[in-house]
Amino acid sequence: MKRLCEERVVIVTGAGRGIGREHALSLAAHGAKVVVNDLGAAVDGSTGAAGSDLGPAQQVVEEIKAKGGEAVASHDNVSSWEGAERLVNTAVEAFGTLHAVVNNAGILRDRMLVNMTEQEWDAVIAVHLKGTFAPTHWAAAYWRDQTKAGKPVVARIINTTSVSGIYGNPGQANYGAAKAGIAAFTQIAALELGRYGATVNAVAPVALTRMTEGLGPAPETEEEREMRSPRWIAPIVTWLASEESSAVTGRVFEASGQTLAIAEGWVRGPRHAPVDDPTKLGSIVEELLSKARANSGMNGDPGGWPQPQV
């Protein structure tokens, strides 16, 4: 088998279980040296005696080593500025350099927004959005220093967004807002980090994991379960982490056992000359809407967005 990531050093956050674990195992199978980061938190992000388990990260490390790979565990909190810095330092100290960061860590605190608490909002935004920004910041700073020192850099940031963010899903205002922010962050970071030899892309996965098993109907057959396996997400992440993906940046990929697709971003649709009289806007907006594509549903197809109840 051709190994895409031979000798590349890759950080994977949230890698103790589910999708992140599949990323770590796939990257290691393709020759990467992996920093397996996982705080060991429960699905809702809680830690401590009832919610935290430092074992998953080390278990993945041992699994990689048993197959002849190289890996180290990290239990740093990626939503902590200092924790994210330690995470990047761990990679450099353990393996001498850093080539890629897969920002995958996440939690859920689903609730309709009228019932959502400030703490539920803040916790999800912190883990997903700051937990993507902070590791990216410290990795980019490292690559900037390498570039300034005249060393060649072929670096990758691979973020995790969601169809809940780019298309919208009721009950996930906090999660969806964070994931939509990650998609926008991906595009902006791609524009900024190219000068340091880094590409930045994102993946919107659909898979049955500990986080998603309570969302929607459970698979009824082995075939359905297989189609929702997190293993379908790892191939595109592994390829994006490799040097083969150098020409791809600023893109969002959808990945599941049913499809691999590129999610196209916001585009300017039907337009009209500027209007300075609000009393004239009713008919103008009606005409624009008649020409515009309807919002996409969770399957990504235009027109699938459920009509809001007004």
C-alpha cells in the first residue's frame, strides 16, 4: 500500500474515540507520527470523576504502537490557550517537528435556543470554535518561524465543520453557529497561511458516533450501520494531511458512507439596484426570492430547508 503521510507529524484532537480515533489510526497506517489528543471528557464536555477518562487517548496510542506506528498521548484542553500551546509543543518535542493539525475535538449541548443557557452556549462555542482557533494559532506561529528561518514548510490544517453548521439543524444553535464559524475560519485562515506553506481545509462528516447516536433514528440494518461508520471520514482527512493535497486550500468537504462532496460556500444570487425607499422593497424582495435558490436541507440539496413556522 502506498503510504501518503510517511514521516509526517500530525496532531489529531478529540482522537480518543469515534471519528478522531479513525483519523489517528488511518494517519498512522499511512506512516504519520501522531499526537493523539483527547481530554477524556463526556459527550457534553464534562470532566472529573464522573465525566473524564484519560484512558482513550493512551488506548489509541497503544493501538498504533501495536501495529508498528509511532504516537504519543496528549490530554491538553484545546479550548485553553496554554493547553493548545502545550499540544503543539508536545508534537515538536516528541517528534522534532509538526506538519499537520486535525482539529476534531467537540462536544454537544443540544437544546432549543429559547431554553438554552448561557453556559451551554459558551461551552460549545469554546470547544469547537476556540478549540479550532487556538491549536491553529500555535501551529501557524511555529510554521511562520520555520519559514522565517528558511526551512521548507509543507503544512496542513484540517478543521471539522458540520452539515448542522453549513445547512442548519433545529436544536443546535450553539453547535451549528460554531461549525459555521469554523467553515468561515477555514476560508480566512487559508488566505492568511499560504505564505507560511500551509493549506487549510475543513471536513463536514456524517457518522454514527458517541456524539450522534441520539440524533435521528438508529440504523436498522448492518448495511445502514456500516454506511454511518466513522471510518468513511478518515480517507479524505489522511489525503488532505499529505503532500499530495498541496493545490487544495480553503475548501469544505462533506464525507460519509454515502458521499464525498465539496460544499460550495455563500454566493451572490439574484440582485437589484440599490433601493433607498423601504416602502418599495416588498415587491422587489418578492421578485428576488422567486429567482433565488431555496436554502439547502441537511442533505445539501437546494430546497430541502424546512419552512420556518411563523
